Amino acid sequence: MSMHDDITGADERRQLEHLITWLENAGEAQSDDARRDLEMARQLLDQVGQPVRIAVAGKQGAGKSSIVNLLSGADILPVGQDHVDLPPVVLKYAAVERTVAGWWDRADVPFDGIDLTRAMAEKPDIITLEIDCDALRDIWLVDIPALDDKKAGRAALFALATLADMMIWCSDVTLEGNAEFSDYWRKIPPTLCKNAVVSLTHVDRMDGTLMPDIVSKLQSGPAKRAEAILPIATLTARAALDAEDDRLWEESGAGALVTSVLDTAERIQSARSDKVRRLIAAHGLAPVPTDKVVAEPLIAQPDETPGDPGLPDTLRARWASGIRSILARVESGEIDSDAMFVDEMRSQVSAFLEVLTSSDNNAQDLTGLIVEFERAENLLVLFQYEELGQIALDTARIVQNLSDTVTSWA
């Protein structure tokens, strides 16, 4: 299934490259809005036309590697008793297969072919497998280490926050509880939780009549923001894949899972395209037709002004009220630690971001403001992995900048 048109992606990249050049040439004459739009255009340039990165995450024994193997259609990662302590593993398409040992702070080391053992000998932070696999043409899969691993859990959360556009959360239906589920999801970027599909694994080990009640509890609890909550019998799905049995594949739940994952990925791609079109329109650049190449975008005529990008006063008041409430709780001593302060501010930023992106606010062009809040949310999530030190002060500065932006947004 192809989720996006290559020509459209190429057109969007040309438009963004032109806009970036135009904004860069403005130099010192740039307004604050123009500088924000330049940064946004650069971020979008890194995203458009690229596959959606799908992280597969969960606790030990939840069946993550089995789901990765199912989605890729091949036994690439070790599972069960053959499991080894791998770092995050990225699976992506390439015509020539190779394995890449990578680190966050130094150059990669590539190897010909698929060789996890050789890559592991390098003690990498991350491994990338470039595979000649049609299923990976439109998506990347990222196998995240178990989040409850005492040694790797912190690094796994960091990789999840850094490497993914969406998430498949694997949950052993026979073990997972709502409270424990909530503890992990609280540490994950809320935008990632919103772009999540929950896969309830090992359903063949329990009474199927209990499933509706389990799904209902998750839908009203910690997983309520997820796109879907779907049971899957992994062993049955694997057997169906090997036997090319379409009926058994659907009965296992694998068909519904794949459809939900691809639908979510397609929505993410569409959202990227929408951001590009709105950013281009905000600067009066005519869109490039998707059926032919246009060397230079055209500047719109004066009467082709973009729509009103204003922020309703009710939203400004809502943001200010939320911040005042947190500060009052700090003053009263209810919030009595840096970690709690950072967590409360992150929750406030995430909640307001959800309001900004709701359908009720689609009439206003809030793309730039949404990007500001997404960036702040990601920073506040990453603060979970920093030493406490200055993070409260850094958090206060981030929130103050957001408040200034909300106040001044036209």
C-alpha cells in the first residue's frame, strides 16, 4: 500500500526549498514570525516525502519483536527464548541490504548484508537494518527495547521520544494493568500517544469473552487517546502469513492491526502536507501543480491574502489560567519539587496543544503556534532524561516564551 504520491512529495520539497531561500535572503529584515516560519520550513523539509517512523514499544515479553517481524513479513529479529538484549533497531527499505551500527554522538559503522551479531559487537546505541522489503517502502519500523528493563529502560524512552512519528504499544493482555499502563504512557510524548495503536498480544492465552471488558477499560483509561486498541493472536498470525491464509490472517487480528497502523501513518503524512500548504499560503506562494514541475513558485496577487490566523481570546485566557493555577500551587507548596514542576508544566503544554489541534480550531491558521508548542512539548519530555540541576529554570523559560507567543499571536 502506497501512502503518498512521490510527485507530490517532490513538489512539496521544491516549494519548501524555495520558501527557505526566500526567508533566508531576508536576512536582518526578518520578523519574529518569519524566523519561526523559517525554522518550521526546515523541519518540514526533513519530514516531507519521508516514510513514517513507527516505533514498536512495550514491556518485556509483550511480543514487540514478533509484531515487527509480522509487519515486515520476515523473521528478522530474534523472539522468545532466542531474544537478545538489542538496542533500538530501525528497519528501513533499501535495494542493497546492509547493517549499520550507530551512535548518538559519533560516526556510523556499516556492514554488508544483515548481521545483527556483528553490529552488536560494536556496542552501538542504535542498529539500522536496510532491507530489500516492499513492506518497508512507505514506513520504517523501530523496535524499542523493553521499557521496564532496569538497564536499558531510560535509553529506550529516549529513543522512543526521538525516533518515532507514531507508536504501536504492545501489551500482554494477560498481564497489563491500567495503573502500570498509565505509568509508562505518562513518560511518553503525548503527541506520540495520540498517534498510537495499542496491540493486545497473547489473546490466545485467555478467555475471549473477557476481551470486550478489557478493551472498554483501556478506552476509558490510559489508552483513551490512542487511535485504536486491537487484540492479536501473534502465533496464529504468523502461521497465516506462512501459509498465505487470508481468512486465518483476518481471524488472528493481524489484518485489522495492519490496516489501523497504515491508516494512522497516512493521516500523519496528510498532516505534514497540510502544514506545508498552509505555510506556503501564509507567504503568498502559489502551490505547485502535482502533475508537472514548476521551476519557480509564483507570488500571489495582493487580493490573494491568506485567511485570518488569529487566536481566539478564549484560548489566550485558557492558557493564562492554566499557568496561574500551576504557579499558585508552587507558591502554596503543593508542587514542592523541580521534577513535579516540570511534569505539571509539560502536562499544561500538552493539554493546550491538544486544544490547538482540535477540530474546533481549524478555522484559524494556527500552524506556527502549534509547531511552537510541539517543539516545547518535545523539549519538556526530554527533560525527563536530564539531571535535575537547571531543568526547572529552563522549563520556566520555555513556558514564558510560549506565554509571550500566545499573547502576541495575531
